[in-house]
Amino acid sequence: MEHKASPLNKKFWTPGVLVLLVFMIAGAVSIIARFTGGIGYVTNLSNARPWGLWVGVDVATGVALAAGGFTTAALAHIAGKHYYEPITRPALLTAVLGYTFVVLGLLVDIGRSWAIWKPIFNWNTNSVLFEVAMCVMVYLHVLYFEFFPIVAEQFKGRVNLPGILSAFNGLVDMILKVGDAIIGKIMWIFIILGVVLSCMHQSSLGSLMLVAPTKLHPLWYTPILPLLFLTSAFAVGYPMVVFETTIATSSFKLDSEMSFLTPLTRITIFLLGTYMFLKLGDMFFRGTYVYLLDGTHQTNSFIVEMLLGIIVPWVMLLFQKIRESRKGIFTAAALIVFGVILNRVNVFIVGYKPPLTENGYFPAPGEIFVTLGLIATLMFVYRVAVTYLPVLQESKEVSS
């Protein structure tokens, strides 16, 4: 079998896409309300509780789930495992969209969104948040550079702009050809940059909470929180690739990618096991296991995170029968993805309780609609990309 990425010849406007449009419209209305009425108009945030759903899900979770981009790039290009090339493009697309989703979420969340450019010129090198901002900004550009050859492959030599824009056909085609040639020669620089930058800001997101020992529940507050954020990002990288690839191949009725995905699950056993060992070891070393029987929603959420998000999928992947089953590895991957999502929500929302707040926090409808709208937009753009760009693999028989 020969695998070659190509645009999908599939019907675009399906009932599922129309449902996405509904969520996108609801999110757009909420975003308009946020920028016209102020952030307090659509959220349950306050001076004592300045972040909530948008930081916990749109930012922290988005960054973690985009880890499949740098982990797959590290495997296929840096480690020289070119066997995995067929899944690097969809992983890269997921990373591009994930980080774009993060930036859009930040624009909505920041009180003065028009000032988001200021860290570029006003450096505070003692701030962890500054490091996160700069790493995310640079890495997003790196991802776009890495994705550029896919766009050039589809359109160079075939540029046909409509109307008066047709006068620029030659210029656009030249940009695509020259850009593709230049980036192709220095792509290794972007790949290394992507891995390094990702490792830096994945851990730095955990460092943000080190300044809040009295605000974060002891089950999650630990000096090794940056290490836990980094190892959890490594652990969820390949499961996210499995999750996304399985959904895409099932949705578009493509050939199964089991020959690529099964080996990834064997790597995940080690990565998830490392994260689990650190998580459990830290809990027993600090003695925070005493909180497990409190019966509070924080401890219950921690137990669900550990059992369903880490321990159960890790045990599942130990069995070869599950690793060779499409439903088996998808279920395990989905649980791992769920576990990392819940971890970020736990750290930034559930386990985070400032002493000055008397009431608990629950996101307002406007917050929920913005998040659902952004997720729907991400899925819509993914559908557009795989429909019109050579991202997914279509297998074709070749004569011997």
C-alpha cells in the first residue's frame, strides 16, 4: 500500500457541520456581548475570581491537547521514525488549530484585549506568565511555518484568483514556490524550535499556580506542578493523535491507521506510567492522601481524574488485545484525553478557591457559549482543511 496525503473528495455540508454553525453563531453572539457590554456582562468572574472557564478550558486545556503536534514531530523527525510520517500532518493541523484556539480564548478573556501586543515590547523576565505568552506567540508562528508547505503543495502552480484579483496570480504563485523552497531547507530549525518551546510553556503553565499555595487545594498544589504539567502533556500527545485520527478516519470512511496507532500506544504506556508514578508518588510523599475521604467535590473530582483519566487507561494499554483493537485504543485514548482535560479544569477551576470568595464559581451561559463556539469553530476549520488540503492519507494500491 502506498500512502499519500490528498484533499478529501467528500460532501462538506452535512448535518454535523450545520450543528457546528449553530454553536458558532451562539459563540459569536456571546463574544459580541462580551466586547460591547464588558467582561462582567457575560461572565460570573469577579476581582476575587478573575479567571474561570476560559482559562481552564480555552487556554490551559487547549495548550495541553495540542501536544500531539510536538510529540509526533519529535518522534518522526528528531527521533528519525519516519514510519510515522502519515500521521504527522493531522497532528500538526490539530496543533495549529489548538494554539489558534488558545489565542482566541485569550483575546476574549483579557480585560483589555487591544493591549495583548504589549509583552512583545515590555519584558518582565521575572514573570512566568511572560514566558508563557512569548512561548505561545513564537510557537504559534512556528506551527504556521510548519504548515505552510501543506498549503503550498496544494496551490502552487494552480493559483486562480477571481475577478480583478487574477492580476496577482503570478505573485501569489511565486510566494508559494519560493516560500516552500526556503522553509523546506530550514524546516529542521522549526521542528526543534517547536519541541523546545512546547516543553517550556507546558511546564510554565503549571508554574503559574506555584504562587497560590493558599488558593489551590493541597491535592493539586505541589512544588513539582510544572513537571506534572509537562509529563501530562507528553502523556496525552499520542493519545490525542489516536483520538483525532480515529474520529477522522471513521467520520470520512477512510482506511484505518491501526498500523501507525498501535505502536504509539506502546510508547504511551511509558509516558502515562511516568506521569502516574510522579502523581501518586507526590501524593504519598506529601501525605495529601488524607484528603481523599473528605467527600468534597474537590476530592471526588481528583479521584475521578486519577482513576478514569490515568490508572484505568494505563492498565487497559498493558493488554496487547486492547492495543490491537481499534475500539480498545480509542477508548483508552479518550479516557487519557478526558483525564488531562479534567486535570486542567481541576487545577484552574475546581481546586482553585481564593480565600476572599464566599460563593463557588460556575460559568455563566455566556462563558459556556463562547467556549462551545470556539470549539465548534476549531472543528469547522479542521473540516475545511482536510477537505481542501492534503492533510489526511488515502491509501492506494500500487503495482509491484
